[in-house]
Amino acid sequence: MQDDFRLRGQHRLWPKAMQRTKRLLKIVLGFTLLVIGVAMLVLPGPGWLTIGFGLVILAAEFIWARRLLNRLKEHAIKLGRSVS
């Protein structure tokens, strides 16, 4: 009977551990894309696009990333209007 109780307790811990692991992976991936994007600003590659993807991932976890992503969108829209 006690074995059943222990398994139930462990069963509840798995979803929290998985959520934390997913959150950590999102954060690591987001910051990695940001760093790679910044490097691509001086190296060949789509730097701003990579920075945007990194901010999209980080915006799910951090308010500052969401604000920065919104500013980046506004600047992209203004740039698009000025080009056409």
C-alpha cells in the first residue's frame, strides 16, 4: 500500500519537472538564437531574422522580450512602408 502512495507522489512530480525542463530549454534556445543573431549582424547570415526568432521564443517567458519584439515589429512595419 505504501508503494502505491509513493508512486502517486512521483507521478505528480513528473509534470512539474517536465514543465521546468521545457521552460529551461526554451530559455536556452532563445538566448542561443539571440547570440547567434547578434553575431550574424557582422557575419554573413540573416541576423535580424534570427534575433526575431529568439525573441519570439523568449517572449513566452519574459515580458522584456515581448516588449522588445513589439518594438522590432513596429520598426519592421515602418521600414516596409518606407520601402514601398
